[in-house]
Amino acid sequence: MNKIWKKETTPFEKEIARDNLTASDITRYLSTETYFDLMKLPYPSNQKSVVNKFIEEGLVINNKGFAITNLGAILFAKNLKDFESLERKTPRVIVYKGKNKIETEREFIETKGYAIGLEGLVTWTNGQLPANEEIGKALRTETRMYPEIAIRELITNALIHQDLAEKGFPMIEIFSDRVEISNPGTPLVTPERFIDAYLARNDKLADMMRRMGFCEEKGSGMDKVIFYNELYQLPPINVMVAERRTRVTIYSYKSLNNLDKKERVWACYQHACLKYVSNEKMTNQSLRERFKIEDQNAAIASRIIRDALTENLIKEDNPEKKSRKFACYIPFWA
């Protein structure tokens, strides 16, 4: 009986964003050229073929006239404000003067659909990032404070994995000591599993973004984020879920001495995760390389590993092995 009475809900992507349209309205509201460019397909010689391709992709439906779906609008809208259901899904970037929200320096709102506007959104954001004053040994002094690839991945994730049915919009907030990237909705996987688990809330949106080359075929790109975060010698990435929003924070450079115990332990855990998804295992030596700890100070790395073991974030790969010197470690979920 439950099955009979259970209300079937239409996925947000399939809902109608605008209807009662003609074929020429489709090309007026949507950047159809962007779709064919990104899919590396020749642009059709007639309007009918363009619209048919959009119908095939579920971007448009034909039902006594044409209608644009939420998926079609959120990806290819020339202006999201033309679609009432999506006006509040425009991503925005806010740059603050210090470490808090008291004073705003500038703001940017991307009103184009995600497939058209993502490059501009990422470029504008990266253009606001300060240069790194104190930097790890591996990098030149003129490098930006945050890895641009990591920022791009986090922004793309925020757009793809947001809960489109929730109120609110994706947001990038730049402070003097951190960048917070947040989106509406709670994640489908726990924050501890962001690096290895992949569940797409918006399957069709995620699939199209992958096919257009905006994100990886599998995984959330968090392995790339952690890799570059380590290369830049930054503190661990922080994921917070509160008030029906998911917020990922990337912090500016801090020396190992300035990291507190929790930050050291989480950096160790994220390093173990990165090694594991790269088909490797964390060792005392690999952790020393992550933190740029001199060999003679190996005891510092041992203490961090011991703390991560105590917190049950990592475990020994082979507990039978008696030699601590060559011990390997894996994430608790491996």
C-alpha cells in the first residue's frame, strides 16, 4: 500500500524553468553555442537540429510548445535572472577586509549558467587571492597564497553537489587568512569520506559537467585539492556542515609549529587518505615530507601519527609488523 500512495517527486533538474516557448526562444534564453563548443560537436546548420539535441539531453522538452528544464537553464542560461526558479542559484564571491565579515571590500555575482560562467567565476576568484608572503620550500615567493587548481575544484564541487531544492546559493568568501566555499544542503557522504566516496545528488548535472570537462570522471576532485594543499604546505582542509549548508575552508600558510594538535592530526589523516587513493601508504617518512620535517626530527612525525592513531582516524596497515621504523598507515575506513 505504501508504494501506491507514495508521492513521486520530480528531480529538480527535470522540473520546468520556463515554458510556452518557441524554438527561437530556446536560443534567445540559452547559449546553445556553449553546449556544442564544450561537447566538441559541430554547431548544427539549422535551429531544429539544435533544439532536438537539447531535447535529447533533457535540457528542453517538447510538450505543446517548448519548455526549458531547470537543468538546461542552470547550465546554459544567458542570464539566470530570466528563470524565477533559479534566480537564487547564482554563485557569488565576497571579499572581506580582514578575518571577519565586518567590512566587505568587493563582491561579484555570476548570473550566467554554470557551463558558461564557471571559468569567469574561477578566474575572478583566483584574481582576488593574495600572494603568499611566507611559503614552503617547494615554491617560489610570487606564488598565490592558495593553489588555483584546488580553488577551482572546490568551486566546481560546490555548484555540482549543492542541494538545488534548498534555499540559498553557492558562495565563495575570501578572508585575509582563509577562503570559505559553501553551498546549500548537507552532503550525502560524511566529511571524513569526501576524498574517496562519491555520491552525486544531481546526477544529470554532474554527468554533463563531467562530459564538458569541468570535473573528473570519478570522485569529487578532493584528492586533487588535498594534493595541492599539501604541496603549498597549508593546514588541513576543513569541512563543516551547519544550518543546512556545507562549508569547505582552505587556510593560508602556517608553519608546523603554529598548527595546533587537531590541525596536525587532521593533516595526518588527509595525508593518509591521499596516499591510499593514490594506491600508496603513509609512512613516517611520507608524513615528514608532507610537513617538511627534517630527518633528525622524525620523532615529531611519530608523535603526530600516534595522536592520529589515538583519535582512530588512521590504523596500522599491518599490526603484526614489529618494526616501527617501516610501519605503514591507512585511513580508518580502508
